[in-house]
Amino acid sequence: MSDKSRTASGAQRNALAPGLLAAAVLFSGPFLLSVWPQILLYAVSILALIVLYFAAQAKQWWWIPVFAVIAVLWNPVFPFPFSGPLWLIAQPAAAVVFIAAGALIKTPRN
């Protein structure tokens, strides 16, 4: 047995789980768009709003407009008629943004 003790980090990454989940949905987007396009739109927009909330909670204001735009572009209520190669490139680009935000948004532990 080892006597090494672990110290807890001083920060927590609340946006990491929703960011990774959204990235998984977006990376599988080209496959989901043909079968369940509404599910994809709901999942991405809801997860964008969750990450936006965690960014506001962490007082990292520069993420708020980014995820507001993602939530609007992927909104299922009034969907935009996007298609073609630009929309297919936007899916993984948004996934990378979700992963980066999940890794960088930190709140101090109480």
C-alpha cells in the first residue's frame, strides 16, 4: 500500500460533462441528421444553454455569446434551413468549442 495522499483540486469543471455529451452528439451529427434531426437540435441547444449557465456561474462572460449563438443556430423551435457542406463543417466545429469550454470553464470549490 502507498501512503500517498491525494489533495482535491481547488476548482471544478461543471461544464465538462455537458460539453462532452454535446460533442458526442455533434460528432455523430451527420448520421443523426438523416434519422433524428429534431433530437439533434434539441440536444445541442439544451446542452448549449446548460454550458452557457455554467459559464455565467463561473463569471467567464466571453463564453456566453458563443453558446447563445450555438443555442440559436441549433434551436428546434424555429429551425434554420441549413444544409450542405457548410452545415456539415459547423457540426464538428461546434463540438470542438464544446470540448474547449468544458475543459476551460472552472468554478472554485466551496
